Amino acid sequence: MPQHSAGLLLYRRRDGETQVLLAHFGGPYWAKKDEGAWAIPKGLIEEGESAEQTARREFAEEVGPVPDGPLLALGDVRQKGGKLVTAFALEADFDPEALASTSFAIEWPPRSGQMQSFPEVDRVAWFGPAEAQAKILPSQRPILDALAALIAG
């Protein structure tokens, strides 16, 4: 059975354009990647937890304090590896300098026997529509399309 995650896409309006906050994956595998290496903050839905609760929790763990406000459903997307992601949007601002991500440990370099710790998210940034489409994981592009449709009404 495929894994099920939930995530939160912050958006704001600046100079007549909608911008979205995307997170860049931390760790050595993503360090030198940019295009297609950004995503919405998301994580696995735990037993007894709603998708909305998961989206808020994962944002808090990977990025920082979740701004107040109602979450807007953006629907589900299936990622390349089969994971189902339920996405929500929240209109709010967030200072990228306030990033406070949890860490994970892996053996690095591979087969070295040495464990190293890396942030789950090493940076966040605001992007306009065209740049966001280029930066986000291709399998998450429908989330941006869903936000655009929601905003267009």
C-alpha cells in the first residue's frame, strides 16, 4: 500500500503576483540540485491524525511556526515513487530567515561508518508562478496548478 503524506503550501500576493513558499531538501543528495529539488513541506500521516493536522505538524517540523488561518484543500497528487500527497494552501507570510528545520542522520559518506546530521530542509524561498513551476518536483506541479485555479476562482 502506498504511503500517504500531507503538506502545506504557503502563498502570498506581492506586486500583483501570487508567490509560493517552497522548501529545498537538505542533505548531501540534494546539495547541488536546484531545479526540481524544491517541494511543499510534507510528511507521513500518522495513525489517528488528519491530513490537515499532518500538514500543520510537518510545516512546523521542517520550516518553523505555522501561521494562523484556515487551510484550503488543493487535492491529492501521486509522486513518482507512488506516495500520495494531500496538499493544503494557506495565505500567509513567512520570513525565510526564520527557517528552523529538524534534522536527520545518515551514514555519510556512504559505507564510511560515519553518521552525519543534516537538516530536513536547508532553505526556503518565495517564488513567482513561472519560477515555482521550474523549482518544484515535477510530480508536485499539479499542486501549483490547483492553487492557481483556486485563486482564479
